Amino acid sequence: MVLNCLHIASFNGNIGDNANHKGFYPWIESILKEKINFYFQEIREFYWKKKKWDSGFIDYINEFDLVILGGGNYFELWVEDSPSGTSIGINPSVIKNIKVPIFFNALGVDPGQGVPNICKLKFRKFLDEVLSRENFLVSVRNDGAIENVRKHIGEEYKQQILHGVDHGFFAAYQSIDLNNRFGIDKNSKNIAINIASDMSEIRFKGYKEKGEMGFIMELASFIEELCSKYTEINIILIPHIFRDLNIIYKLLDNLSDELRRTRVRVAGYEIGHSGAANNFGIYKSSDLSIGMRFHANVVPIGLGTKTLGISCYPQITNLYRELSSLEKCIDVSKNGFKDELIKKSIDLINQKNNTNTEKQTVNSIRDEITPRVKGWLSKFFEVNE
């Protein structure tokens, strides 16, 4: 028997989402006995108004054996014009017409851009419909999402939702040759850095009148001082979405001309599964990863790369809290982070063994939810015992 599965998610524009998919497919296939044919629906087509969450959408998904929605940060809690109060625009009134099993896979529940009361009410109504039906299963990822459900939506909803793990931790990307790609000497130490500037009014409000530029100036000072003290270190800046190119340019503009011409490289802006493989291969090959975006932390940890989180958004702090590794998360939301970042960067680079307790933690989380996912799937399909 062949199982036809529709995967609704983002496949282009944010390589972190591709990492989630890459780590998810082997897991779901290991649970189900049947061969799976995956069909793909780019979720951003709904945001671009090319698709609608309407009756035609319901008819379409009912043609499949199984639907996976996510992962991704789709349970944002600020979307007032959505019938669910989130980026998932399915009206609660039509949920009863969905006959196919739907697994909401490792979604983010993000209050960072605000939580209007109307969104709380809409999302509760949406969840009431979804959670009351046997053919739906909802899981959220380990970035503070389950606590955000409890805090903003209610304890009773938290109890009905799986606290899962982002599958990007399990994405098996291969190393790349940094000498061949960037002309970097094979004896050098390499630090991969991802920085972000979207939602800058939230990320950098602690810098007051300087805003984003205050952060850029201190990060530039960190790179200058680090590279001055340790001549074997190179920096590779990695964009995850197109907006990252903007802040990368501003950072380069604040570095000395000699440094940016000799010790700093910029990876390409790439999309899709091939782009994810190319850029996450850089993380895999680096001696240290420093990441601001969610998957710039998730994937390197999963790959076994020594990783520091730089946090100016609650999601990253929440991730490291759930990993019991807050000491590896540095607050960069205001001035004064440079010295701590230098010390911890050098300490990790010089550390001979990477115990990677964070990966052990996510293994345990996924092992814990696997029987529950398997039990739910067994209501509709044969599953491996």
C-alpha cells in the first residue's frame, strides 16, 4: 500500500524550515509501515493570496490519506484578520468538514509581536474544534511554545497539546570543504555567525536611540577584537532569509577594511532543500556557530557543532531554557555583551570535547512523544511495532 501524504509548509525562503522537513521525514516514515508519497503545498501561497483556506481547500486535502501542517511558526498570536487568530487561516466552522487525519507538526506559538484579545478568543475557538476531533493531532515545538499556550490561551489547552521538538535537530547535513568553498586555510578556526534584523523594533529596543545600529557596532567590535587576539580565526556570515543580507551589509560596513577583505566571508542567500544543504553544511564544518535565528541554533546543535545562542527575542532564550543550557545563551538585546561573547566563544573553541547535552535532551523529548504520535496514527493506518 502507498500512503499519499500532503505536506503544507514553507519550502522556499527560509532554510530553517527545510531543515525541519529533512529531520521530520525519516521519523514519520519509521513509524508508518506504508511507503509514503509526499505532495507539497507551499503555505506562503496563502499569504500571497494565490490560495485560499476555503471549501476548495477542504475538498483538496480530503483527497489525501494524511496531511502534515508544519513545522513552522504558524501559531503566531497577532493575526487579527485570521479566523483562527494565527497564520493558519482555517475557519473553525469548516473544520468538521475535514475528514482526513491532520497532524499539526512542531508549530511555534509566538507572542513576540503581541497577543490581542481577539486573537486569544479566535484561537481558543479554533483549538476547541480541532482538539475535540479524533482526526487531529497538535504538537508544538520546544521554543517556549507550550508555556505560551498555557500563559495566553489556558492550562486546559496545554494539557491537550503535545510538547514536541523541532525536527531540525535531526537534519543530517554533510560537511563541506571550506577551503574549496571559501579558500580558507585548513588549519584555521572558523566561526559561522547568523544575525537577523526583522522585527528590529522588538529585537533592538534596548539600544534606545541607536536601535539596530547599537547592536551592529558592538558585534563589529566583538569580531574585531576576537580576530585581533586570535589570528587563526575566520568569520563566515550566513543569511537564512533575504532580510539577513541587509544587516550583514551593515555589519561589514562597520568592520575595518583589512578585516573584511582578509578574514570575513559571506555565504550565499539560498533557498529550498539544496540551499539548506549548502549553508547548513557550513555550520557542520565550522568550529563554532553563533546564531540569532531559531534554526541557526537548532540545526548546528543537532549536527554536533559547538553552538552559542545570541538572544534579542524571547524564542531563543526559551529554546535554551528548555534545553537546560541557558549558560550558552547570551543576551544581546542591549549594550554590554561583547566581553561575555568573546570569553564563551574562545572557551568553546578550545574545548576538546563537545558533550552536546542539548542533543541528548531533544532525543528524550522526541522519544517521549513518539508513542503518542504512533498511537494516534494507528487509528488510521498500520504502524510499526
